Amino acid sequence: AGDDLIVHVAATLRNRLRETDALARLGGDEFAVLLDHVDATAAQTIAQELCQAVATTPLTIEGTPVFITLSAGVTVIDPEIRSVDEAMVAADVAMYDAKEQGRNRAVHYEHEGSQRRHMTDGLRWSQRLHQALEQDGISLHAQPIVDLSTGDVAYHEVLMRLHGDDGTVYEPAEFLPIAERFGYAPRLDRHVIDLAVDLAIRHPTRALTVNLSGTSITDPTLGDWIEARIAGTTCRPGQLVFEITETEAIANMEEARRLATRLQRMGCRLALDDFGSGFASFYHLKTLPIDLVKIDGEFVRRLGRDSADRLVVEAVQRVARGFGKDLVAEHVESAEAADVLRELGVRYAQGYYFGRPGVAETMLER
């Protein structure tokens, strides 16, 4: 049905455009339109008409009409726009403003004010990411994942850090949204995997968990690339656990299943992160070939003080065990929460109570 919707929207847009206009799908549910020889007023009018066309042309799925809304950002390519990147970011900034203003509308990019600042920030981060990838400006930190029954470190989650020219170290939350918008996420993922394999080679007794972005999940060449990267090295596939979030799995279910199966055949393992944040969490335990389930930290932070959270963790633990999966509790920040997790039979835990992230090489040597 999702594929049908994309085709339906594409056809609706194409039918409302001139032959001289260019229409492209950028990926996911994003489209771009390049309008030839129109001014700002005409561009805004056309964008509003496209929103209206999509909103008033429902898609019928199994006899039920499904109505769709579209949010559009409009920018004029004029002397103020100095590059392709600037044009794309300007339209992107305006599109997000359209979403924030209630969706189902078009917003025109203004060269002054907050929109300009957002565009400038986006371009600055894009340049910083490009430079970091080209000049080894990415490093790894690691955070321990502890076996609650023994107190031993069972895994380390490797976490990316970006180094600025001025010595500032940036955490992923500061740059990953921009990385995904500019298409850097797949390169960052492969760079982190590359560094993680080197870590695994130097520390053969350690197991590492590595996060994958939603873009990488849909990359059909990633499995082959990982296999080729490991081949001929002393890194054992079982040392690597690849993490995907539940929301990314929902958005790319077939691709997630295909990648998980491919990684398992190689001997790697898979973890489902942020479990409990989606609409059909238990369904994914049955359909995805995963080894570890990392329960969303929102259910763990107040464990011991919130009876509702305890019920959720207990339910997830019972179901995960029934499916033969091990549960990891994230964001464990107190002895009280750790004691409840042990009482419930949860096997692994991760959080500041057990250890903060530190330089990967140092953490793995401890």
C-alpha cells in the first residue's frame, strides 16, 4: 500500500505540471519539482495547487479511500542562492516550516530572518561533515552493556563523535539530522563500521554493537560490503551486533528483514533498538530475525518509582524470552532501577549507572 501511495502521488503531481517542469522523487516520501521561468508568486501558487491536488485525490486501498496531505517548501533560484546545496536547503527549511504551521500547505523561503539562519546552519554542518569524512574527523566512543547476573561487560555500544576544527567534539544528536538531510548518513555508517571492525580486530574478546541509519537499512549493497570488509581479517562476524531502531524497521520492514537475514547468514547479530516506541512492537519480535531487544529508555528511567513502567518492562521481558530474545534495558541511571531489572529477569543493562561513554580504545582495554 505504501508503494501504491508513492506511485499515486507521483502521478497526481505529474498531471498538474507542465511538460517543461521537472519532477523527481528524492527518496522516501519526498519529491522535488523544478519550475522553469516562473516568479515567486507563480511558484507559490503552483505549490499550493499541488498541495490541493494531492489532498483532494484520495487513494483507494481495499475499497477504502485514504486521504493524503502534502507539505511544500518553495524557493526561487536567484542571485541570493549561490549553489545547488543552498537551493535544496532553502526549500527544505521552508518545507519544515510548512509542517510546523499545520501541514497541507506551501511556505515560501525568505532570505531574511530565521529561515536564513536555518539554511546557514545546515550548510555549515554539511561542510563540517564532508571535511570530517575526508580528513578522519570521526572517532568512536563506547558505552558498556552489562550482564546483570554477573556484572561483567557483555558488549560495548560504539558511538560516533565528530571533531571540529576548533577541537570541539560533537555528539550524533547535534549532526545526524543534518547528515540524513544531506545524504551523508550511509557514508557515516560505513565509516563507523570500518572503525568498529578495526576495534574488533585489536580486541578479539570484545563484542560491539553498531547503529545503522534508516538509509543504510534500504541499501541493498550494505550486506556485501560488510562481508567484504570482514573477509581476510581476524574480526569474527559474531563480534558485531548491528542496531536498527523500531521506527526505522517499521518504515522499511521488507528491507530490514532482508538485511537482518543477510547479516545472520554471515554470523553477525541484530538488535532492535528503542523497542516499545512503535505501534506493533510485539509483531516485530515474530517477524524480524533479531537476537537482542533494547527496550526504549522511557520505560526504564523511572523504574522502581513508576508501577506502569514496571508492568511494561515485565511484559516485554516475558514476551522477548518467549521468542528466545535477550532483553537490554537502556538508560539505567540508578541502583533501584538495576535491582528491579534483576528481579524481573532482564539479562542486560546499559546506562550511566554502569558507565558513561568514553574513548572506545580506552573503554575496551579496561
